[in-house]
Amino acid sequence: MVYPAVADPDYRNPSQPIDPGVDIGHVHLRVADVERALDFYCGVLGFTLTQRMGRRAAFVSAGGYHHHIGLNSWQSEGGGPPAPGHTGLFHAAIRYPSPQSLGDAMRRLQQAGWPLTGAADHGVSLALYLNDPDGNGLELYWDRPQADWPLDNDGEMAMVTEPLDFRLLGIS
């Protein structure tokens, strides 16, 4: 599909912006082994299984929502992660309600011996990065209140990537 070119688009001030109530409701992941994925998402991270569709699909959530993450092996059973250098999802981000709850996630990962691929303070958020058992990238993060987000000299948001001070998560 070819999209028409837009002359000098102003993506910061679109003429027809999306409804501000729109958000990402869930992510659905292709996995090689649904049971292994459940062991991670429920057993390590603490999500709750809300529904199974046979042995090849499952849905998990936090707080009673129908599902935040779908897991299926319909087209990927026994498969491997995508090769580097290909397009696709970089990571799915799971937002935690407080730095303490993000610290709890870190403790769960540590207890399971699950490695991080990174950790950062982005000014707007505190983030942990890791891969699930199928190599899907995950960001576990807490957003700072919007009033605390760093701004540049023009008043625009100025995210950064600085080392994470784990003490902010209650981890010494």
C-alpha cells in the first residue's frame, strides 16, 4: 500500500488528532510454547490466567481485566524468535502503578534468576528491560507524574536515558 505524501507534516500539531481517550488495550504475542509462556507471565511476573483456548492460546491480565496479554502458538508452535535485522515489535511495555510495584517486579525477576537486558531512568519513567522466554522484548516501567517530566528550552518533552537508581524502586 502506498500512502500519499504529506507536504511538511506537523506531527506535533495534527489537524485531526486522535481521541485522547484512545490507549493500547492489549498485546497478543506469538509464542513457541504456551505453557512455558504462562510459567513466565503468571509464574514470574504474577499475571492471572483469565481464559484458555485449548492448549494453543491463553489470555492473562492484571486486576481482573479480560486480558492485557494474549499468548498463542497457532502459527509459531516450536518456533524461534525473529532474526536480528528484521522488522517487527521492538518491545511491549507493561506499566506499573508505582515505583514500589515496579520494585516488586524486579524482586520477582531476581528470585526467578531472570536476566535484565537493561534498566534506565528516562526522566518521564523508570524502566526495566528484558526478554520473555520467546525472545519478545519487554519493558516494565513506571511513569512519573506528567508535571514532573523534563522539558527542553522550548517547553517540549525531553526524555533521556540515564542509569536507573534501583533505590527509587526500594531495592538497595
